[in-house]
Amino acid sequence: MDRVSAFDEPLKKLLGGATAKVMADHLDLHTVGDLLHHYPRRYEERGRLTALTDLPLEEHVTVVAQVAEARVLTFNNGRGRRLEVTLTDGSGRLQLVFFGHGVHKPHKELLPGRRAMFAGKVSVFNRKMQLAHPTYQLLDTGPGEGSGDGDREAVDAFAGRLLPIYPACKQLDSWRIAKAVDTVLPSAQEAVDPLPAALREGRGFAPLPEALLKVHRPQTKADIALARDRLKWDEAFVLQVALARRRYADTQLPAVARRPAPGGLLDAFDAKLPFTLTDGQQKVSEEIFADLATEHPMHRLLQGEVGSGKTMVALRAMLGVVDAGGQAAMLAPTEVLAQQHHRSITEMMGELAEGGMLGGFEQGTKVVLLTGSMGAAARRQALLDLVTGEAGIVIGTHALIEDKVKFHDLGLVVVDEQHRFGVEQRDALRSKGKQPPHLLVMTATPIPRTVAMTVFGDLETSVLDQLPAGRSPIASHVVPAKDKPHFLTRAWERVREEVENGHQAYVVCPRIGDDEDEPGGKGKKAPEDDGEKRPPLAVLEIAEQLSKGPLAGLRIEVLHGRMAPEDKDDVMRRFAAGEVDVLVATTVIEVGVNVPNATAMVIMDADRFGVSQLHQLRGRVGRGSAPGLCLLVSEAHEASPARARLSAVAATLDGFELSRIDLEQRREGDVLGQAQSGVRSSLRMLTVIDDEEVIAAAREEAVAIVAADPGLEHLPELRTALDALLDKEREEYLDKG
């Protein structure tokens, strides 16, 4: 077999169409190589039982346990039958339930004392954990029972060795995946080893075929450790080589150095500042100006908590570029935000933003706004100002990226909240410069160092970690609406108290609630609703309930993404002006909305949001001198992972700490964000949280190798691995963070 082709062999050739289709559709596994890199999540030892007490709710699990009792119950006047089986493992008990035609076979096989592997989704029924209709495989044969050959083989295969438990799905359990792996395992011998021989020997790693064999079919725990060490390194190293090549390529790109002329806008702006910059702002500004002065494009990530003064740092960089004769563009994810940035920047600049106007400052420049919903005349004028260079600074949304938009000399692009921008947008804007413009990406989502090294490995990172004076602390509490309804009643009383004290409040819901709603129309279940889960709470419904019920008499308005832009702006303007008491909104308020008088936030169905999203939302309150209050309302079961997430958010205001927790919660996912890239997930073994040393070491080796051999001419195997890992799309995705 050709060395590469064994791994590229489609699974349906070896496993048959039906199995291959389930693997492709549900596990995203298409080739032999994909399946060989689908590693066991954990291993069960024969004779050692999983703790039934530790089962996570709502997750697909595989357990090994013993049948304690089994009984058939009838219901519907004897027309319906249900088999209830109780499992035990010494630590706890778990109920299994089978209905209808599904009762017959398990009733014969699952006799008290039998041991088996069971797979299914954990749910709660009558306050007890249960698996409904699990699939199972017997691990012993009853006394005097002749079990079929297939069973006997399965039992032998599982006997006396570590049982691999694979990430599985409803349609395909772990042991069927194990069988499929057995079929393709011989191809592991054909694996092309990406690690340069010197590095592999220097660090004492096992060859790749051996590592693959041992991760899937270990004889001992030492086998697992050896395989994992090696496979983690592969992932970290190939990824860091990709990033190192990206950074190397960037250093080869030409850019116009932008050194601000003295006595210009920047000096005039600094002279008018009513306060001094924090040490952090000074230091980060110096890093940025040093980058701008070089003849290669800056690629810098500026991260800082909500309210740490990122806009001020970005604005000074923009003014510096205008002083150097260029133009600067700021790209915001929504119209509301673009308008807000435009307003706050023109306010900060004062007369300096009135270049070319009567009464303006002679060194001033024009600051223009460009969004999709502008009137034709205003838009024409803005486009004209950009192409003539009259406008030094432009702030806008995706409208900035359209073909019609031409710049006189684009020198700097500032992207706000980059996770809202697709790959293409950032690139399209960069291509508007005569040479690639400098790039500054701002994010308020704190990113742990390892993730920054992995996901934003192509960007240099600056961190603002001091909060400017005058920000107030925020108290956060979880409100368990289902277990303790009186807590929710009290939450609405707290909102009313805040309003009576002259403040304002936000109520955030996951859904809009009009008929075009995201998860299908009204009353349809959202895709994640597995039978029992109700659709997420909706803005329009909650606003109506509040105005008729607990918050009757208060001035309540709604805000969501499907309102007309002018209506959105009108609501935001009135809320900012204090003419609205309570704003019921979707996450459109997540970034950049600044209303210092808003002190309370109630987040409905808080368990439907991610940790960093909750942290962002919470950052909307406590922006003034009065303390903030954030109430996380949830019906999640007390023992569920969702509740643990909420308690973590309530326990700390430290965004970096929360981003770590967020990662740990999502560790099964892929750090590179499958949702964001839509491309094959590449990290299967590496967990960005635990493997900081591996990532740092891999980065060092990668930098050395790329410096010596940028094209990897002497390392064809590494090049092959790179191509496989980063099919073109993914490489582009990395490029754009």
C-alpha cells in the first residue's frame, strides 16, 4: 500500500456503508486515519466498576455494572409493559427502563447477578438517575447458558484487559466503535511520522505506529501514558509549526511604517486628556507604537476586561496613524456598537474630530460612521470622505468591507470583539490597503495564555489588567427557579428596588419569541430539546409577563436583533437617557453597551449561555459608582454541569479564571472552536488547560524548525501532516483567529 493512502482509505470500504455513514454523519469520521485518531476517552478495568454516583446528567455514558434486580410492570390496564432493571456497583444504584417491544430480550438476559456494559443518556425521572433504553453488552455468560459465538468473542476481547471507552453517539456505542477500530488497526503500521527524527529521539518518544496501537489496545497503564505523551506532542507540535509558519510569513510581508509626526493630533489629544493613562495603558501603547514603526504589518491581540480602557488605547493608535499620513478603520460587530464607538470616540476627541469644519481644530480630522442602514446621501458622503482622505478615522460594521468602499491610504485596522467576525471579513478589510495595513484585534473575552498560544498563536498579545478608577463591584447569585420559586419572586422585588432607587435594569433572555424564531417557529422545540426540555424563554413573552405581573407599572422596553436598526437605536438612546426602567433583551447587549446608571441584570435560563458570555453580559452592570447586581435564573438540576457552571460565574469576577473554567467545561470540544471554523476538529488528545508545558515546549521547537527551514523542504513527513491537519480552510481559519 502507498504510505499515505492507507490512512486516506474511506471507511465504507472496510466497515460497510451503514456503519461508515453513521460515523461520517455523527462523529465526523470519514477515513481510516480519522478513525485511528478517534482516541478512547477513558479505559475501564475489567473487574473494576465505574462509580455510578458520578454520572453526569444529560450526557451519553458507558458504564460497567451488575444487575441487582429486574421486574416487569404493566400500565394502561395491562396494555403496556415496562421493564425496570436496577444496577449496582457498590457505590450507587442506577435504574434502567425498557418499554414495549424492547422488553422481551433484556428481560431474558439481564438477570440478577449478571455483569454487562451499558450505554445510554443519563436522565432524571422521579428524582432518580436513569438510562432509558440503553444498549448493552453482556460481560459474562450465565450458569449453564450457551452464549452465541459473537458474544463469547466479545467477552473474551474484554476479559483481562483495559476496556477502551470511545466518545460515542446514540447511533453507535463505544463497543461497536471498538470493533471498527479493530478492523482498521493493522493500517496503523503505515502511519507517516510527522516528528523530525532528531526531535523524536531527543525527547524519547515512541514511534507513531506503536503509539496508535497502544492508545487503542493498551495492555497496561504504562502503555496508555506512553501513547498519550506521544500523541499530545504530535497535535501541539504540528499546530505550533503551522502558527510559526504563519508568523514567519507575516514578517516577510511589507507594510508602511507609521511613525506619528510630533505636534499632531495625538499630542493635541493627550494634552486635553482630563486624566492620566494607567500604567497598563501606557505599556500597551508603547508596544503598539513600536509595532507600527516597523515595515512589517503589526498583528496584535489586545485583551482586557470589560471597562479596562481598550478603546482609549486603540484610539491613540488610530490618531498616531493619522498623524503619520494614513487612515484608520475600526470594525465593530453590530450597528449598535459601531454607533456607540462613533459617539464615544467623537466625544473623546471633541474639536479634534471636526477636521475641515468651521470651528474645528486645524489639525483635526474627520471621523465618519459607515453602516448598512445609513441613508443614501450620508453614505455617499462617507464614501467620498474615505476615498479623498478627508476622513482620517472611520468606524463601521461589515458595510466597511463591501467592494464599493475605497480608502485613500488605509494604515491600521482595529477589530473589536473578533470572535463575532468571520475569517473573510478581517481579510477583506486588510486587502483594502495598498500594502497590508497594521492590525489590532481587541477582545474583552479573557483568554488564558495557553489558548492565546494556540488559537491566536499568530498574534502577539498585549493585556490590560488594571481597571480604571470609578468602577464598582458586582454581586452575583444563582436563582434556582424550579426548586425555590420564592427566590425568583424576590429577584423581581430586587429589580423594583433598584428602579425605585433611581437605577435601571436589564433582563436577558436566550430567544426573541417572534414567529421567525431561530429554533423553528413558536412552540417548536429548539434542536437541543430532547423531549422534555422546554424551548428557551423569549424576550417578547417575558416582557409581557413582567409588565402585567411582578414589574407592572415600570417602563419596560424590548431590544433584539430583528428590530429595525432605527428602532434599536431609539430604544438604546432612551434607555441611556433614563427614560426606560427595564430593558428586556437578547444578547445584543453583550458587548460594548455602556449605561452607567444600569445596576441590575437578571439573566433568564442562564444555563443556556456559555461562561464567557455570562461574564460579558454581567459586565454591562456596575459601570458607574453604584454597585451592580447580577442574578442568574436557572431551572437546571442542582447536580447538573450547567448548575456548576453558573455557580462558578457567581463565585468570581475574574475573567481569566472563568475562561479557564469555560475551557475545562468544554474540553471535549475543540479549542480551535469547531463552531467557529466549521472545519474538522484537530485536537483530540491535547487539552489546552492541562498541557501548558507541552504547548510551550512544542512552540519552542516549532519556532526553531521554521527559522531553520521555513518551507519544511527537509521534512516532507511534517509537511504531509500539516496538509492533513490544516486542510486549506483550517489554515486560513487559524490565520484569522
